[in-house]
Amino acid sequence: MSKVKKRVRPTKEQAQELNRRLDAVVEAGHINDLYCNCELCQALAEQAELMGYRTDSTIKRPSEKWDRRKQEYEKKRQIDAVKMANLAGQGLTSAEIGEKVHRSKSYINKLAKEFDIKIFTKKRGRKPCH
């Protein structure tokens, strides 16, 4: 078995330096940019690697595979939403729609909320006596 490198607790000075670099990145406005190669972000990554929070200080772009997967997932969700809307128009409940589309009831309810699809529910209670 290979030994796992134990992370050493950073000193007070290292923690202050990391916070200072993090503040500089926030002031620069690079909060939502995960793959930024500017000097501030690179310095923050190197400091984090020095302290043991990261294993590699170089910031790499992800492969296109994840973008393709995300697009396929969104396409499947849209197809499911169209099928679900057609079945909901026929008056089926979410459990019945889930059986027909081969999806779970919670997934059907989540899609219904997202795409504003009205799903009917069976009426509960006593039957009228007339």
C-alpha cells in the first residue's frame, strides 16, 4: 500500500497570506471564473498547493466530454418534458406518467415544476351518495 501524504496544518502566516490572495482575487472580480489564468488566480493556486489544499497548481481546462454530456442530459430532459406534457394532457397522474415514461415519480414532479406542467391528481375522499 502506498503511503498517503498527511496534510500539515498551515501556520498563521500562511493562512493570512492565503486570505490576502483570496481577497485580491475577489476584488479583481474573478469569483465565478473557475479556469482563470491571470497572475492573481495563479498565485492563489500556488499558495493553496503550498499549504496542501491542492495537488496541482496549474489550472487546466476540462475536456469537451463534460460539455457534451451536459447537452445530452438537457436534451433528454426536454424530450421527457414533452412526453410528460402529452400524458398529463390525457389526465394521468404523476405515478402513471412515471410508469409510461420509465422514470421515477419524483423526477416527474421535478420536471413538472421546472417546465410548469399541470399534472392532475386523483380525487380522494368519500363518494357522493346520490
